[in-house]
Amino acid sequence: MTLPPATQTKTPDPASAPADYRLEQQIGFLLRRAHQYATEVFQSKIGTRNLTPQQFSVLVTLLAQREIAQTRLGDLVAMDPATVLGVVQRLAQRGLVAVRTDPDDGRRRLVQLTHDGHELAEELVAIGPSISSETLAGLSDKEQHDLLRLLDRLGRKG
């Protein structure tokens, strides 16, 4: 059976590719490379605490909240429901957060720091600025401000 021309797939002709396309100048490549560097800096500062950036975000956010619905927590740390669920479960297994069902709405899960989680979150808040500072060290103050502003703007486009 032959498909109509509109649904046939064609192998791109390498000769028709734009001559000026360079992977190392593309936004996705540059963001991934910057993310790799930021992750290296993060891990060097976190040390033996054995945390992911997502766990860091949840713990620091919970420090500012007494108790919060898990869905709201996900919104605040820019994680989809499945991701925040997994992060919260791993932190609960480590005894850093406690989760309970909301007595007013049995479908809602409320999350809060445990004593150990609170202590760790305070440590994280103390080292957080050094993570950002080291990550951005190669940029001028204006470049740092501009980069953070532009990334925030780009991240809100979805």
C-alpha cells in the first residue's frame, strides 16, 4: 500500500540543512551545558548531604511554610504533581518531611518539615547564596541580573 504524499516520511537531505546551523550556538545546548555546570557547583556545596536540586527546593520552600498542600508545594517549586510526589516520598523516607491527609479534604496531602528536616533546611538556606554566587562568578553584576531576569521570563513562557 502506498501512502498519500502528505503522510509519507522523507529522510532529510543533509545538503538542504542550513549551512549556518551550529549546535553549540543553540539555546537547548547552551542551557544544558549551563545546567551541567550549575549541578556540579550544587553538588560540590551540598557535599555529603545527598540531596538533589529538587529536594533542596522542596526543603527550602517548606522552611518558609508551616504546612502546605502538596499540590501547592509543587506549584511553588515548579514541579508537576508526579515529580513532587516522588520528591516528597523520598524526603519522607529519610525522615525529613511528614505527610498527612488534610482532615477537611481527604484527597489533599499536607506536607511539613520534621525536626531533622527543619535543621537541614536551615543549613541549606545558609549555603544557598554561595551556590548561586559560585555558579554566576564569571559574570558581571549586570550580566548576573540580566541572566536571572531573562531566565525567569523564559521560564514563565509555558
